[in-house]
Amino acid sequence: MTKYREYYQKMITENAKVFEAFKKMHEDYAKDSSLQDKYNELGKPILALVREYEDRLCGVSEASGYSAYSGNLAEKFWSEVRREFPLIDRIGVVIKNFDIKKIKLL
């Protein structure tokens, strides 16, 4: 198994309860985007966990002298995360409704 998949599996298994709750919310959000506020609230700790494991993964390669490859490694790790949670990039999106006033031309 590749290193980024190994770290992904480790992240999922060590935080199984948190990711199960997020997975349910992710599925609900995919069906109804009006749940954006709840999705943002539940997604913040998930993003923190993903970034923590990304730092662990890339920190090992940077310390061993392969810092040129850590960008590709991080991208592969995130693609693994996005494969399971395709809407993870929408965490933190703020949706504001606004009205456009019509201009009356004479």
C-alpha cells in the first residue's frame, strides 16, 4: 500500500466515530444544500484532522530530503479524501442571499 493511502486509512480508522458522523452529514448535504451552516460546523474539525494527517505525511518526506515530491504527495492524499468525500471543498462556504434592485430608466 502506498504511503498516502496508508495515512488516509490510519486517519479514518483512528477517528472512525467522527468520520461516520461526517459521512452521514455529507450525504445529507449532497441531497440538500440548504444545510450549509450545519455542514460547515461539522466540517471544521474534519478539515483540521485531514490537514493534520497531511502535515504528518508530508513532514516525513520533507525531513528525509524529498521535499520536491511533497506537493504531489499532498495532492494524492487529498484526491484520496475527495474520492470518499467529493464535497469536502465546500466546507466553509458562506452563502448570502441578496436582492438586485431594478433601475428605472426614463
